Amino acid sequence: MRKFLGFIVVVVLLLAGALYALTFADLGRFAPQIEAAAKEATGRILKIEGPLHIGFSLVPTVVAGQVSFSNADWGTKPQMLTAEKLALQVALLPLLSGQVDVRSVTIEGADIFLETDRKGRGNWEFGDAAPAPQPESEGAGMSLASVPEVNISDFHLAYRDGETGQVSEAAFKEVTLAAQGSGFHAVIEGEVNGSSVSFASDIEGNTEKASLKGATLTVAGTSVGGDLALDMTGKPQLSGALSSEAFDVTPFLKGDGGVSGKGGPVFSKEPLPLDGLTALDADLSFALGELRYGKVVLTELKLPVKIDGGKLFAPLTAKYRGTPVKLALNADGAKGSVGIDASAANFDLGQLLTDLDLTTMLNARGDFGAKLNGQGKSLHAIAAAVGGQTNLVIGKGTINSRAFAIVSDDLVKVLIPSGESGDTAKLVCAISRFDFASGVGKASALALETDSLITTGSGTVDLGNERIDLLFKPKPKKASLVSLAFPVRLSGPLGAPTAGLDKTGVVTGVATAVGGVALTGGVGALLPLMSTGSDSVASGGDCGAAAAAAQGSSGGVTGAAEGAARSVGDTLENIGKGIGGIFGK
């Protein structure tokens, strides 16, 4: 027995010595054959300019230094990949039968550049030949045990969209895939477009049915976690549940803080990935204790997401400062259509405008309802085709008149005739209804009532051309103030409109009579999307006069004001910029 053990020791030492000796072997003479094989297989140039040798290990490891792989001939950079070190650990026994079984992959100092041309072809596509057909799968998919371990450090990845020219970049300190039981434990640490990103999860299953257990994704300091499952046996199906105590989307949506210059575009023309909805089916649920965008905080957010046959259904419910808000989003990837159905009752509209850094001129609560749908490949195209309706009711509160002072001191005197309340007027009610068709919204009901006057409006908002053209006619409640009332026209680019007096349409003969008119059917007759619940502003009964005035107003705005329009100052401009920042341009 002792002799046998001694024999085993000698054999082990001989094998170890042989493997160690191999580490001194220079395999550089094989580099030309490897480069030629790569050229034949891909049509690209592979260069191994550093040492090529076998690392010391019981499992043979081929190590190559200073590796580069050329880009497509139409690419914007000469190299698609460069790496300081590439190591492949290969199982020894399969090699004896002519099979290659890679057990691990190690990459250090890699720089990968992916891009598409204007037709969407990727630089990772080699030649014109169609990929070889794969044999039909029998039984379960390939076990994860056959997937090699991965160790990547100092890894930089960039992607350039050939149609838009935009480049997204990521830099990773660590990317590892370590064997654990029948699966793996994955870890990713790095930055994506300047935001820190980390991911960790246990991966189980096989290549046809895989699942992520206890997955955690942290982006820019906020985390979301849960379980996900992907079924690839037929059409890809993704399912799972994710949750987070708090998630901040500000770093991803803040953009440049506004439109690109005064009067710049509001709706982005960048293509939306709606056709991606046809690539898979999904049944997901998201639950967030708090979702933050700047100063806006939504709580108790629940969002089930279903994708079935290229159609998306995502009915979101949440609360804003304790008030329920609903937003149902639906989309059809095949048709390229998007629709929204949003509503909220008795929510703090003034505080929302303040939280969005748009304006602090309003202190009031309101009801909101919108049903809109459009079709197109970008936000701009969808806006230009949108149809549907929006309703808004604002109840009792206060409105700051400093913006009106820039338009006309006389108008301020009508809003606050006594001057006792400083810059603030009492708001009784405001109502708005726009009916949209082919991207143009017509004001079917537009009125504002304060303690001094009732102002009605008419005109259009053209989302396709991003123009606004509205005419507001103030009607004083006191006959002695009629001489101070002039119509005000708001017109110009949607992102930066201007306002000015229209002295050609002086209001006369209205006196106080309009204040006593009632509308049969109430606000609901004008605003069908409004809630009739007891907590809603629309059911409060304070908007009768405004509704009657809106119903009685007529006439449209056919063009921009001919006179020189003066700016209403920072308030309207900041509102336009805020809208531009939300819609991304």
C-alpha cells in the first residue's frame, strides 16, 4: 500500500512538473494560425500582439496579452474590441477527445465598442451569411453547469446608435459569474452614463428556463429588488415581482433642465422602442413605497405590467401628498400606438406646480381627467396625431397676480380692485376642457372666476406644430371696472409663449349679470371626465358661474395677434421650459 501511494505521489509530481513546464512554452508561433482562423470565420482582423502562453494550473489556461479585434468596415472606430489580457481555462480530459470545454473566462482591461449603422445593422454581425441552423432542442435546456465562470475587471463598454448618433457608455470595475450549487452568483459593479450601478443575484435553472432569486439592482444610490423568471421554450416570457422602499428617478429624467433655447422643441423626435413590445410577453408587478422625481414624491405606488401579443397594459395607482392618482398606460407595438387614461380628484395642484419648479402663483386644489391616444414612432409624432379629451377643475384658493402685472397694470386692478390683498386674488373656480383631434386641441370650455371677474377663453393648442393660440376675455363683476377690461391673447411656441393685450376686443355691457347665471347639469355637462364623488372639487357647486360663462363663450382664434405681443415674464417661460424638461428635449 505504501508503495502504491508513493507511485501516486510521483505521478502527481510529474504531471505538476509538466504543467509548470508548459508555462514556459511560447505559443506565439501559433498566433498567425489563430488570427487566420478568425479572419476566415468573421472577415475581421484579430491581433494577438502580447505573449501567448499556458498559465500554471491543474486545469490548462491559455493566456493572451494585448488582444484586438477590428470593427466592421463601415464602423466609426477602427477597433471593436481591445483587451490587455484574455485567459481561457479549458478542461483537460475533453481535450484528449478533441472537444473544447471552457471552464472560465478572465478578461482584464477590455474596451468594447458596439454600434449600428443607419439601417440598424450591428457591428457584431459578421458577413452576409445567415447563421447556421441550430438543432432542435430535445427535453430540457442546457444546464447552467456548462456555462463558464466569468471574471472581468476594468471593463469599458460603449454603444453608438447609428440612426441618432447618440452614444451610451458604461464602465465596470467588476463583472463576475461564480459557480454556486447548481447555478451561479452574479455580481456587477460600475457606472452607466455617469450613474453608479450595482447588481447581484443568484441565477438558477437552465438556458431555456432561468430565474433570478433575490436580485438587487442599485442605481445612483436607490435600490429595487425581487425575483424574476425567463422562459425561452417558445416566445420569451418574463415574469416576476419587484419592490423598493424608495426609488429616485431624477438622475435619469433630469436632462438639461429645459428646452433647447427659447421656443425650442417640447416633444422629442427620438424613436421610441415600441416595436420591442412584440419581442416578448411579460407579467410583472412593481411596488414602490416612494417614487421621487425632483421634489415630486409619489407614495404607495403599484404598477402591474402585462405584455401580451405586442400589447402593453400598465394601470398605475399611487398617491400624491395623500391624494390617490390613477394613470393607465396602454400601447400596441405592432401599430405603434400609445394611449393614456389619467385621473385624480381633489389633489393639490398648486403644490404640484411648485414641486415641479414651474410656478408658485397658485394655491388651490383641483380635479383632473384625461383620455388621450396617438400613433407614431416618437413622442413628437404621437403628439401630432393625438386625439381625445382633457378636463380640469380648480376650486377655491388664491392666485398670485404678479404675472398679470407684467401684461397690464389695468388688468391687475380688475383682479384686485381694492389693493387690500396685495398681489393675491381670491380664486373661486377655473375650468378647462380641450378636445383633441390630429394633435390639435380646441378649447371647448375655458373659464376662470375670481372675486372680481370671470374670464373666458377660446382657441387652440397645436401639439404637432408646438404652437399655442388662446384668447382670454375678462368680464368684470362690477360695471365700474368694465373700462379696464381688455382681452389678452396668449400665443407663440408651446415652450415659450408670449401674451399681450388685444385692445380691438374691449369688453362692454356685461356688468354683474354673468355672475348669477347657472348651468343646467352643472360642471359635468361641460366636463364629462370629471369625478362626481363627494370629495371632488367638481361636485362642490362653486363653479356654476364659470361653467355658464364657458358655455356662453364662442368664437375662435384664427391666427397670432397682429400687434406686438409682450412677454408675461418668467412664469410662462418657466412653465414652457418645465414641460420641455418632462418630455425630454
